[in-house]
Amino acid sequence: MSAAPQLVVHRDKELMAQAAAARLITKIVDAQAARGSASVVLTGGRNGNGLLAALSSSPAKDAIDWSRLDLWWGDERFLPDGDPERNYTQAKEALLDSVPLNPARVHPMPASDGAYEVDAAAEMYAAELTAAAGPEDHGPVPTFDVLMLGVGPDTHVASLFPELPAVRETERSVVGVHGAPKPPPVRITLTLPAIRSAREVWLLAAGEDKANAAAIALSGAGEVQAPAAGAYGRARTLWLLDAAAASQLPRDLYPPASP
């Protein structure tokens, strides 16, 4: 297991998004300098898209060599390609369409309008991850530089919901989800073992509706009951919160809020 989570608390969600975007730019540039390329796993939702929008408007984004960046997703709603509810569609609008990515290095999860059902689609994505993993990765997925996750009010991350079968998965890297408690019910998600292959896992939580989830996940809850508690990186686990999401945490758990 990784070291204890680190917490950074920002005044509000806008500042959190801007600071997280700046942090991500630095991390990508450093990884590209060290290894020639970088790999990042994106998350959808309000906080994930807010970060991408902040990154899009940052002048510092030009420091990234976008052609040497691999993008993956932590989960996806199993909907037709181009559906506005898909994380990939939202990421394209927030950032991806405005930067010079190498299309071969952008890895969206399969859409529902292919000739396969969700479990087969999950197996396809797992195979794509395995094909991208090298001998140095020691496993079926690449060692992502940064894997980002939004934290849901129920403590879910990716599409790993409390008590559902996907959060208990220990063998596969990607699974189909049936009967998710929030729509749409059918999804694809990385599993906790795949998430834990990342060098750094960043958990994003902003808003009062995330305060209870953050408090539960950071209080030593079990991962089956609180999936966010089971999301950690090999080198670092970073919780990026705004003051509202941190409002139920013990004050000794985090440093003073950023200006």
C-alpha cells in the first residue's frame, strides 16, 4: 500500500481546478523530460471536466508535448459514440479538440454502438491496456503517471460503487458494470488493482455534497463500503479538495487552505 494520502485544500472549486491543472501540467512535463512520454488517466464529472477546462485556458499548457501524451479513461458510460453524457465527449469539448494530440495515443473506452455488449467491451479495453504495458510495468496495465478520480457523494470512484461486484474485483483490470445506482446503469470501469498501478492517484472532490464522502474515505473505511478508500497510487495518493468538501475532516488532517 502507498504512503498515507496527502491533502491539499483550496478555497473554492474554481481555484482547485486551476491549481490542479497547473499541477498536472508540471507532472506531464516532468514525466516527458524523464521518460520521453507521459500517460494520464482522465476522469469525468464536474470536477474532472472543470480541471480539463482550466487546463485548456492555461497558457502553460503549451509546455506539454501533446504528441507524446497517452490518455486513458478510468470509466465510461456505455452509451453511443458522441453521446453528450459520455466522459470522452465531454473531455473532447473541454480540452482534447483544442490541443495537438496524437490520435493513436488517445484511448477512449468503447461506445455502445459497436457490435458487442458491455462485458466484451471491457475485455477489449483491458486488452488495449495490456498491449500498451511494457516489461517495466510488471502487470497487465501501463504504469500511469497520473490517474485522476472524481469522488462521488456515495464515495464511488470511476464506476466502482459501494458493495457492487466491480469494487470486489481482484483479477481483471477492466470490467463491465450492470445496475449502477446512478444513470446510466451500464458502464465500463477500471478496477482497484488497475487504479493502484498508477504512480500517482489524484482524488478530486469539491462541494458540500462531497464532504461526507471525503470524511468517510479518509477515516479508514473499507474499500468495499467506500471505494474511494481503496484508490491509492504506488508513489503518491493526493486528495485535491475545496474548503466545502473538506469541511467534515478533522482539522489536523490537512494543512491550512491555500490562498
